[in-house]
Amino acid sequence: MKKDLCITIAGEAGQGINVSALFLARAFIRRGLYAFLLTENPNSIKLEHAWCSIRVSQEMIYAQSHEVDILVALDRDSILKHSRELSSGGILVWDGEGIPLEEKDKRADIRYCSVPFESLIKTLGVSPLQRNIVAMGAVLALVGDELSLIKEIIQEQFSRKGNDVVAHNNAALEAGFSHVSKTCQICLGEKLISQNTNRRMFLNGNEAISAGAIKAGCKFIAAYPMTPASSILHFLAAKENDYTIVVKHAEDEIAAMNMAIGANFAGVRAMTATSGGGFCLMTEALGLAAQSETPLVVVLAQRPGPSTGQPTHTSQTELEFALHSSQGEFPRVIIAPGDAQECFFETFNAFNLAERFQVPVIILTDKYLAESYSAQEVFDDKSLRIDRGKLLNQEQLNAAGIYKRYAESSDGVSARALPGMMNGLHVATSYEHDEFGYYLEDLDGVQRMSDKRFAKNQVMANIVPQPRLYGPAKAELTFVAWGSSKNPCLEAMRMLEQDGIPVNFLHYVYLWPFPAQATETMLKNVKKTLIVEGNKTGQLMRLIRTETGIVINESLLVYNGQPIYPIDIYQKVKKALA
Amino acid sequence: MTSPLELKSAYSPHWCPGCGNYGLLNSLKQAMSQAGIEPHRTVLVSGIGCSGKDPHFVKTYGFEGLHGRVLPVATAVKLANHSLTVIGCSGDGDAYGIGAAHFVHACRRNIGVTYFVHNNQIYGLTTGQTSPTSDKGFASKSTPHGVIEEPFNPLAIAIASGATFVARTFVGEFDHIKQVMTQALKHKGFSLVDIFQPCVTFNPKNTYEWFQKRVYKINDDPRYNTADKNAAFRLVTEHQEKLPIGIFYQESRPTYEDEVTQIQGAPLVEQSLEAIDISKLLTDFM
């Protein structure tokens, strides 16, 4: 018996695959289990191939699995594309009436469980769209679960559409469940049924970022839709009344970014979210935020480029872009959260850093992190504190005497006054300027103002969290990774541990200001290093070398648009240590 | 009331001697005074170009942003704090060239921003290239053999896009410009004032004399009805030797900020950020 299970549901986009996978996973979560859900919708156009993969376990799991235990194939194409992923002993669920399989085409080492989706739906007189609900019932029977939790979820999700809809869905669910209970004497999930009632959240990276932004008091988001960032816009728009947020779907990304800057200038915590192509259009304004010292938070959710690239896939190709985007030199913060917890807490922190240092803060994620769901303990937000930095109130401004918006200071940060306040009049400008904000062409002054802004860099470097070492202090090999590669690395570390191979893992969330000293300390005495990145050129590997001179020994670079699989890291380590 | 003199900043203008911007700046301060704006409750947003320098010379809050991006910044300032008066200053290149998309969307959005476009039909700051409003055939450094395109028609585009206040004036008409700018500042919603403003250095064609010979005031005719959209559209689109100036079209329509329900209680900037309760939000993820 395996200690965890992987269920893949595959079919055509528009067949409700995402919905059924999310419902199923949520039912497992409510059972007290852990789950991880990877969604792959290569194309949002109906009828194109799409699939979701749920991994479920009694123990904490970090990432998706390469081996599938149950494959629900809602069309012939899905059988062709995914049946080879089934592990030995796995089960193929398909409509044997609609898609007859010849014996010679069947694998001897897997089991076949036919569920006549079409005829069950016809008998019930429900919509063909409810094939996916029948499939959920089938899966729950196969794993030895029952239907109460999934019915609870159906009730919650569909009750506003009417009792008919709930009843039809329940009927479809029961049809799938009882058909499998009667015809297939297979049960894969005995060990899964947990009595643990510890409720966890089940959410994706974009939802965690949105929740973090709401908690941080983000009151304005301007954005232009772009996969995989769009769901941040959708989420905040859905909550605009509950949390008093103004959400502007702008005419383009240039407008979105300039709006986020304008709102911040006026004193409202504001953000934008986009992917690489949109960020290209925003880069000029990134420099505007820096030069005018306006706080700014921007989410850059990566997908493979160049250009339109692979819009619905994942990549980690924009670290160097984020580092160097926009003309001129200026301090910035780059944060790459590795999981949903970090998405929440680091987004909260991003808003504090943006105001405290009056700099642009880039939150660097990717499709894999943004759209994959995982089980998380409920975020403990009690200790979170809003820090608006040197934002003056009216009394402080009255006492300040002659107000200089860009007054020089030891940490490079000047006190901020907001439009509407008395005695704080100033010009914020994209030009190089003097302490008042007026034009400056005196050469000494120009250099002084640049030094003033860069003074922030040192202070930020001292306070931002350092890269974190996971695993034992001494190891045969050390993984080095950033952002969303965290979970596959942790999973691979566990696999290697089980083989008795001690590895540890250095994970970077804060990438700029670069933690050069911590990197040197941590990597100085390790035996062997392996970089794990979702790009072709090894962008963190090069950054480490540039900043510290340290040369990474081995690399696993994945740039096919797919997330990094723990098994690939595992095999790479085995080879490297052979 | 704040006097025009009180609106003078500590920093002195430095445009070319004779530049139309001097007159425009004076008129701006007079109109702001007439409209009763309070300096600390006013934000002047500009882009890049000779017009972009305005915020340095006016004692209010100012934001001098990027070329062409005046309206996104101004829109967000207004949404962040709709109790402020928000004024946009652009040139013809800024507003109608690089910023044309934002212009169209600001018109249809009817956001409460007063937009003063300094239209000299040339790129002055970059030393004399053809602008979107340069006349067909106009020769410049970038079009030595004459521009081939028809000029951009800001008034027609503003009306077609749903702007609720569409006007044009000329810096050579002192009372007219002051009056039109004042009316624009008092208008609720998005207002466009396209302002003829000669560039004495780089545009030898559209001079003060050239304009003085051609402009005529449409609102002097008592029969002209600023509420008649079709008449306004005909007037701004038909070809004529003379150049009409005045308020072409005005309507009363709810502004964008009027329709954002979240900010009807108080401006967004006054929302508390402390101890926001997200427990319900987190429970929904279970």
C-alpha cells in the first residue's frame, strides 16, 4: 500500500476538470488529509486537452508526483496521453462503452475500471457537463471514501444556483459512486482515511498573495489581464466591497503601473500584477517609482517567453529581467516566495518594505506557484504589523518646519507628506531633482541624490530575511534554488533521505538586495552544490557567481514549460553522487 | 481665495522667451484662483515636454511623471482621494501621440480630472519634430518633405469617446483662456481643454499672428447650444479656414468616482489599514 495517492483527471477544457479536481481535493482536505493540486490548462479554448493532478496523503506533501494511481480519462485523447503515467497497479477510469479498448491495447500491469459516463448521464437525464461529477463519485469509491464531505461542498458551491442543481449533481455523484462500488472491487485508499479533523486551508499562490495584500491594507489594484497573474485581479475584484478596495481593469499595463504609482503617491497602498509581457510595458514606470521614491508593489508571475512563449505554462526565466528592468540604476527589492505561506507573509512584508524604503518591490512568482493548490495551516496573522515608514501626519508636518520631500538622511529615506496635507506641498518627479523635488543639474548634487537613494540598499540588505537552509547542517550535496523550486526540492530531499543520502537545501526568497555574505557563509564549506532552476541559463547560479565568486558545481535546469518534478532532482543527485 | 501670486512656486519658469507656456501658466494660476481651489488640496500631474514643467512653477502638490502617462496617474490620484482637485497638464505629443490610448479611455471613464493640453503642433522639447496635431504637409526635422497624415482631431475624439466637457482656447485671448479654464476646473467629470499655444522657437507656421487671424469664439453666438452633441461634432469635424474656440460640448453625467460604491463613505486614502480582519476570507479557503 502506497502512503499517498495521485489522481489525474484529464479531458477537454470545458468539461469541468478543474472544478471536479478542486472539489475532490477539498473533500480530502476536510477529511484531515494533505493535498496538492496541479492544474494544466494549456489552452482556455473549449475542447483542447486539459488535465489536473491531485496528490493526497496523510503526511505533509510538498509537490506533485510523477506517478499516477488513478487516471480518470474523460476522452480517448486522455487515455493516449496519460495512461503511461499510471504506476504499476494503477487504475484507468474511462467510459468503456463509448471508448472500447481492445485487449491488445491494454497494459497488463494496470487495472481497468469502466464507468459508462454517457449512459449514466442519459439515464439520470442530467447535463453531459456532469460527467466530471460522475467521475468524482467514481474516484471516491475507488479510494474507499464516502460522499458526505463532497456533498457538503456541492451544497456550498451550487446552492445559490438552486436546489435542482444541487440535486442533479448529487445524483450524478451517487451514480458514479455506486457503479464503481458494484463493479470494481478495488480500493486504493485504506490508509488515506484519516480521523484527523484539523482543518487546513487549500489555496493557490495567487489567492495567498491576494489575501496577503488585503491584510496589508492594499486598497487599490490596477491591472490588465495576463495569465498567470489574472486571478489576483479577479480575486480582489470579488472582494472589493468586503474590504473597500478600488479595482481598476486598466486599458493596458502601462496605465496599470502608472495608476498603481499614482495611488501610492496619493497615500493609498496600491499594487499591480502581471506576467513578463505586461511587465515589459511597465518597466519605464518601475524607474518612475524609483526616481520619484514612490512606494510600489508589483507581482511578476512568470511564464515561458520570449514574447508570447507558452502562455499557460511555467518558468523561472525573469530573475535577471526583474533585477535589471528599467533604465538607470536604483535600489529595489525582489522577493520570490516559494509556497503559499510565503506568498501570504511576503506579500504583507512587501507592502511594508515598499513604504518603509519608498522603493519598488517586485514579487516574483510563476504559473506553478500561482495556480497550484496546496494544504496550508491557517495563516497566523496576529503578529503582522503595518509599517508605513516615514509617513508624516499633519501634526508632524506642522512641526517639521520647511518641508523637503527628498531631504537627505542617513538611511536614504525621506519623510513623506501626502496631497491634502497642509505644509507639505512638493513636486514628485521623474527627473533628477534636489531635496525639494525641483530640477537639479548641478553635478555634485546629482551624484549626492543617487547616493541618497542607494543608501537604502545597505539598510535593506541588513534587514531583509536571509536565505534559509533546510535539512541537516552537514550533507553530501546542497541544493540551491529560489522561489517556487522550493517544494520540489523539499520533496526530493525527503526521497533522498529515505535512501539514506543526506542532502540539504539553501532556498532564496529575498533575491535583492542580494544576501552575498550569507551566501558565502553558507556555501563556503559545503561538499557539492546543485542549482535547481526553471530556466536555461542558470540565472541564480550566475547571480551567486557575480556577487560572491562562488561557482555552483552541478545544475538541473528545466525549461520545457513544466514544473520541476521531485523525481528529476532525485535522479540528478543520484547521478551526481555516483 | 488663493490669489494667483500665492500660487507661484519658489522655482522660476525657464521656457524660451516668448513661449506660449508663460501665458498659459499665468492663465492656469488665475483660473485656479477663480475656481477657488485650495493649493494643498490640489494635485497637478504632468508628463514630459515643455508642458511637463508646470508642476514646478505652481505651488500645489505636483507629480511630473512619464511621457504620455499623465492620465493614468491623475486617474489613480483621483480614485485614491476624490476630495482632491486633480489637474493634468500635457502637450500635444504627450496627450495625443504617446498618450492617445489613455486619452480615449479617460474620456469614456468621465473621471474627475481637468486636462489642459498645451497644443503647439510641434515637439518643442526635443527641438522640433512633427506632432500629431501638425497640419498635413507640415515640414519639420522628422518630416522634411511634409507630414503625410491628417492631423489628430482631439475635440472630435473627445466628443466621440464620451468626454463631458470639451473646449478649446488660445493663449493669445487672455480673457477667453482664463474663463474656459475656470469653467473646466468647475466641471464635474473629465474635461478637456485643448489650448493653442505657439512655439516661437520651432514652429514658424502656427504663430501668434497666425492664430489671431483665424480664431473666433463660438460661445459669442447666443444660438450656440453646448448641450447639442451633434452640432458640436459637426463643428469640430467640418473643414474650415477659421478656427473655432470656446466650450463646444458639456453634459452632466455621473463621474467615475461617483459610481465606485466603495468610496462613497470616505476617500480611499482615509481607510484604516490597521488590524484588517481576514478570518472570514481564510475560512473560505477551507
